[in-house]
Amino acid sequence: MKICIYGAGAIGGYMAVMLKRGGADVSIVARGAHLDAIRQNGLKLLVDGTEIIERMPATSKPGELGVQDYVIVTLKAHQAWQVAEDMTPLLGKDTAVVTAQNGLPWWYFHGLGPSVADLRLQSVDPDNRQWNAIGPERVIGATVYPATEISGPGVIKHIYGNQFGLGEPDCSNSERVSRLAAVMEAGGLKTRFYDDIRNDIWVKLWGNLCFNPISALTGATLDIVATDPGTRTLARNMMLEAQAIGEKFGATFRVDVERRIDGAAGVGAHRTSMLQDVDKGRAIELDALLTSVQEMGRLCDVDTPFIDSVLALAQQMGRVRGLYPTFPEVVEAKLVMAS
């Protein structure tokens, strides 16, 4: 089984090593010092005090790798949009593309039925770039739960977790998902199949859409955001707005709001990914986590005053710091005109 990990950062690098150990023919697309180190020394994974090194083809040019059985995209949502056309040399007639990103995916409405067949999420896929270059029929949806980090060029540190959710956009139980799950399990990655992967995407996004921007705006860690009366109430109201939107499009939420917030509080003094990006001067993943939810609210006529307010503040903060927008200015201008 030929699997390309497109974006071998913290999660992608972890998956690459584990899949290789499970017997897959793994290659990776990376760049910069990280790519140079992998080429020279192999990809190193630090897990439970053990150092694992796997060597595999690594390049910044996808055309060098040929057609794959699976392409697992572990870039951030806006980065995946930028490289959509670059990915095409990897795609054959039966290639599946696994979208392993946070937030609402660009293919969300594919397979949901004729009433929404013509809808597209422009906030995560401006000009339908991924829809046209990749095609929603290739997609396998995924949710990612492990915590990992890049310790240095070519070195990935596993912190905790090995759980991944998988599912087809059309809610079918397909052979291609079963085959992928088998090789992931062989490599020590735990998988769970969902009849509708969107439900799990919403449960994970439910926390990210509020905790990430609130923490980025305040500098507070997750435990504080989830327990301070003011920010907890704000997060709860944002989550209730999002739940109303998800349910309008048929999603179900397997936990209630208070339990979800309590779970986040239990994680402790964690710095959310968006807060870390702000601290390090990296582009913030705001559109996939929050703008997309606002867009879906407008599509189904659900008012989102709390989401709107936090999004406006986070967008302004991002612009002031030069961390947003993550799409070209011309694209954002088109979105504003269309709203």
C-alpha cells in the first residue's frame, strides 16, 4: 500500500513513522530544514522514552513520488488549499485523499443529499480550488486526537494519544476505509469508524471554535478559559450557536455543552494551538475553525452574535499582528463582498 503524507509536521511525521512500522510503503512531502534533516538522518520519533528512526522517500516535489493509494493531508487547512494543484501528480484513478485537518472540511456538503449538493464552503476553499483539483469523491474524512510536536528538524515528539476517526462523506462503509484502518492499526494507531464522520468533526471543532480564539485573544491557558465565569459563558454561548448550525444540517452531538467544557478544563494549563501560533508569529487557522461556522450559519439562517463578535476581534488581532488573513487578500476581498 503506497501512502504519501503531505505535510510531515508534528502529526504527519508521527503518522509516517507509525504507518511505515505497520508495513506501508510511505513517502512524505515536506520542506525546508525539516526536509533536509529527514533526507539526511531519517525521520525520528520520540515516544515513551524510545527513539524510533524510519527512512522513507522525502521531497518537496510531489511529482517525484508517483501515484499513491492514499494521500493523507496533514497540513493546516489554509496550507492545504494553497497546494491543491501541486497534489495532483499523486492522484490516480482510485487514489483516496484523507483530510486530517482541524475545522470544517471543504467537502462538507458532499454526500449529504440533493438539497445541499450545490453548497460550497468558500471560507475554507475559496474559488472551489480543492473541490476542483482533488474532487470530493476522493475524500475520506478524518479526526485527529494525538498530541505531538516538532522537537527539531526531522524530530517528532509524541506527547499522548493515538486515536483517529475515519469515515466516508457519503456515510458508506467502504473497503478503502477498512484497508486504511487496517494498516493504521498494524502500525499502532487506533482507529474508530464513524457512519457520519461529520458528527465527530463537530465534537472536536466544538471546543476549538471557542477555546482557540478566546485563548489567542486573552493569552489564557485552556483551564482558565474553561473555568473563568466570563469566558466559560462566552464559550458556552458560541458552542450553542454552533450546535444549532450543525443540527440544522443533520449533525448530532453525543455530549452536552457543559460536559464538553468540563473536559477541556480537565486538560489543564494547555496553550491552545492558536495561542501557540500567535506567540510564535505564525499564521492563525481562524477560517477553518470559526469563519466556516459563521458561513454555515448564514447558509441556514441561524444567528451567531457571539461567534460574530469573537471572530471580528480575532480577525482584527490577526491583521494587526500580520497573522491573518491566511488566504490572499484578493480572495478575502471577494468573501467580504459576497457576505
